[in-house]
Amino acid sequence: MRNRFIDTLIAAGEGRDDLIFLSGDAGLGVFDGLRRDAPGSFVNMGVAEQNMAGFAAGLAMTGHKVVMYNIIPFLLYRCYEQVRNDICYQGLPVIMAGIGSGITYAPQGMSHYSIEDLGIAATMPNLAVISPCDATEARAAAEYALSADQPVYVRLAKRGEQAIHTSAVTDISTPLKICSGSDCALLFHGSIAEEVMAAAALLEEDGISVMLISVPMVQPLNEDALVDMLGPVRLVVTVEEHYEHSGLGSSLLWVKSEADPGWRLKTAGIPRQFIHEVYDCKGLRRLFGLDAVQLARKVKGWLADE
Amino acid sequence: MSELATAEFARMIRREIVELAHRSGGPHVGSALSCADILATLYGEILRFDPWEERDIFILSKAHAATALYAALAVKGIITPELLAGYCKNGGKLPAHLDRLSAPGIECSAGSLGHGFNVGLGMAFGFKRKGSAQRVFALVGDGETQEGSIWEGALFAPQHGLDNFTAIMDYNNLQGYGRPREICSFEPVIAKWESFGWQVAAVDGHDHQALAAAIAGPTAGKPRMIVAGTVKGKGVSFMEDQLIWHYYIVTDEIRERAMQELA
């Protein structure tokens, strides 16, 4: 999904003088074509994240559409105050492309994971946050970000994600129903989609009817559309490769407290702990009960509780 | 603007700084007074504002001296007296630190140190990329140059030959809790910045002619750092070079005494 996102932006940049890409010495190979064909549209800012974020703001203030690229901790955490004060507080339409959502980079270690980024992004009220689940959503996210007049943070995994959508996504700003179902709804964002799809298949085998909803735009959340979509389901489950107390799950708790719908809410995500365990991404998902088999088991248990 | 006029401009800035500090009960009077001559020189003699869309940019990176900028903008007629009257007032527009969206002429939101400098580099790069002749000036505090972001930018700017960017250091030799050399010295300051690839000049930061000559001087394809030696609290004798005037507030009596000196 990363390449689809970046390539969509680069293609849009042809014939557009204002678009410029900044990389924090990351993305080996991703920008080779751009550097060859339009060297003036790419700057490697070096390993200096604070300067990159402040610089991006300044460039945007001269009328440039800036794409800031890095792995998420170096895009959002290291330079949080620059993102907050220089980009968001000043209301600048910078595109922040973050790579390595959740535990994509396992077993690189905690420094390289991004399991709290949505909580951090939530502290910046004008920041649009998109977490695409596949390459199709990544393309739509790029198109949205290009035309946005506010800062946009796009949370990307890396490559090889399962295709969830079979046709183009026209409106990335609203929850997207993947399939209808009546017993429960599984809500997800990002690359955990593959586990959710597999879990839904297991549940269907057991005669449980599952509604699947991708929620690419996590912030601002189109709450009305979501509540409408959920309709009469009894159980709503959020699944995310993120801390469950500061991501989509907690946003749904907010929605539930406001809308007072008929459904129960359960959250599946990463528990409140730093990750010291050494596993690859699949292994960590199993450790945290986020693999398809355990997800299906949990959902059955929650349905049986009723 | 002639030397006399610049001196008068600086005096008006200083009087307004004291007034604003008195009215708001806010701190940082010494920090604002130390850069009054730099702002008077920039706004009086250096910055180009016509046409406004293609103006030079001044960024007050040491935004705790915001009263000096508000005063300069007011004297220059860029912000209205009504806006200035709302400084730090409930329902007013101008906060103690800078909000770009609050008023014309506030080119960059700032308040946390080590931000405006880097935003300014981005603007300088952007102007060059667009083929614009607009220049960027950023005023940093001496203590501010202890920020890591400053040195990230110091490394970066010469790489791209940002000779349309000029940093001016308000070297008043007093930061929040003491003298820089006693806390985290950045000396030898000239050799450091030169070694990073900057064109460096040292100047008396209260000498308008010297300041104007240094700032208007030629650039050699490099970003510039002008180290302006200043005195914290300059212009009010009992505030000069006194650490407490980073924080103390201006009472009725202090205001009276200060205004007599600035008459």
C-alpha cells in the first residue's frame, strides 16, 4: 500500500509545480523515479526530524503542497511539537505519510512500532487521519490528501497487504461497508484487515452473520454514517493494530456514549504494555489475540455472553 | 529610514514594550527590550513590504519577546491600535506568544524555542524554489541556540545554499536562569557557525548603522548568522543586564521610572 500511496501522489505531481516530497533519509527505492525525473521535487532532509517538520511547515507557507515521508515514530513522535505547533496549529495542509503502522516492523523493537499514533494524532483537532487497509484505500487516501486544505496524516503499513476492496473507493472520508451481516459488526482499520477477513470467514462457517466495516478515516470519524450503517446489530467489535485504549475502540466508546445505540461494544487491540516480546508481526498478533482464530473465538464468546 | 528615525522607532518600540508589560502583568520585558534596536532596524531599514504579497519575512523565533514585535508592527501600521489594545486581554486577539492567525504581519506562530528558525528555512527554500526574491529573517535568542533543532537546521541550510535566509542572534548573554557560558556554552559562537558553513558577522546589536550594514551586506551563497551583541533590558537602566527582568512584572512605579528614561 505504501508504493500505491506514494505513486499516486507522484503521478498527480506531474504538471504540478507546487508538489514537493521530503524524506527523512527513509524510503530506499521509493523515490528513485521521482529523483530521476523531477529532482527538484524531492529533498532528502537527512536524519533530522525536528528540522524536517518545521521546514515542511515553512515550505507549505510559501504555497507548496508538501509530502513528509518517514516511518511513523520519526514522523510523529520525535517531532511531535513541530507537528503540533508548526504544522497543525498553523493549519497547514501538509501530507504526513507514515510507514510501519502498528507492529508492521516487528521484530525491530518498540522504537519502530506505532501502536499509539492514533492517540497522539487525536490531540491535534484539525488533523485528518487515514489508516488504509489495502492499496485501493491507499490510492483514495492519496487523492483525498492532495485536495485537502488541512493537515493529513496517512498511516500506512508497507507492502503485500491483502486486497480488501474489489472496486475503487470513491469516498475515503466515511466508513466503508465491506459486507453486510446481522449478528455482529467487525470494525477495523489498517493492515489487520487480513486477520479480520479470515476471522469473519471462520464465524460464517459457524453460521454467524458478520458485517464488516473498514474505517479508513479514523479522524474525524463520520459518526452518523457509522451509527446508521451499524443499524440493529447486537454486538460491535473494533479490531486494530494499536493500543485498544487510545484508538478506534476508544472513539467507538465515545460514539456509544453519545448515540446510545442498541449494540454492545467490545474492543480488540494491543493491551496497555510496552512490547518487550520478540516475535514477527504474525507472532505478535497471536500473542495479543489479534490473529483470525483467536478473534473468531473471542467474538463467539462475546455473542454467547448475551 | 534615517539613523535618527530608526532611533526614534526603537524608542517607540521600547515604550510600547513597557506599556504592554505593565498592562498585562506579563514577564520577558528584558528579553523584548534587548531586541528593540534589531527590530527597529529591520522594520525601519531592511524589510521590503511592497507589494505585500511579495514581502520579506521576519520570524520572531524567540517569541517570548512578542511585545517587541507587536510594538514594531503597530508603529509600522501593520497592526491596528485596536488589535494591540487586545494584547493579553480576555477576548483580545494577541496572545503572549505568537499565533500566526491572530493578526497581519505575524509570519509564524512561535513560543516554544527552536521552531521559527526551522520554519524560516522552509520558507527560504520555498521562495528560492519558486524563483521569488523574497528574503527570510529569523531572530533567535542566544539561549535558544541550545535547542537541538537549531543545530539540525544549522547543518542543513548550507547544504542548500540558502543565502536568502538570515538568522540574527540576540546575544544578550542572559538566558532564563543564568549566563549561557555557565549553563551550556555555545562559544566560540562565530567559529561554530562558520564551521557549519554559515556566513557569520558579529555586530553591536544596539548600533543601528552597524546592524543595517551587516544585514544589508552581500551574501556569498551561504545562509547568514549575524551575532548581535546586546544587553538584556537595554534602555531602562535598572533592567539592564539583570536576570530578574526575564521574569519580573512592571508595576505602576516601575512603569513610571522606565517611561521617564524612555521619554
